[in-house]
Amino acid sequence: MKPKLIVTIGNIALKSMKLYFPSSEQLKSFKLMNDIGKVIRDTTPWVYPLYHTSWRGRTHRDAKKQKNDWLKILCILKENNGN
């Protein structure tokens, strides 16, 4: 399997990607609260960190914003296919 994109859901999954891709400068500095919506492009595959969709996750980012984050995935995949 060769995914084009890894979507992490929550901070624990984001931390695991930081361990998996230790040379990624973008991941090293990525903070969900400040960088949500940004795609990590210095990894293969790309990484798209999102908040967890649980009630607790919605305390940091409301459901409407989270829905928009999820809707961006198709655009990200289309962009990635061009590379």
C-alpha cells in the first residue's frame, strides 16, 4: 500500500507521525492549535493533521470548522496527484 496522504486525528496520532518522520522540519514545529489546516509536504506521503472529532476535540475547534477541514482532503489529494 502506498497512500498519498495520512490524515492524523488528534494530538496522539500527530505525535506518532513526528516519531515516524523524525527528519521532517514541518512536523517538528507543527502545533495543532496554531497550524491546523496546513499540510505537511516534506514527508512521503504528505501528512494532514486534524483535531479529533469527539466532544473534547470540538472544545478547541467547532464542528463547522472541523467539517471544512475534512472537506479539504479531496483538494489536497488532487494537488498531490499533480506532483
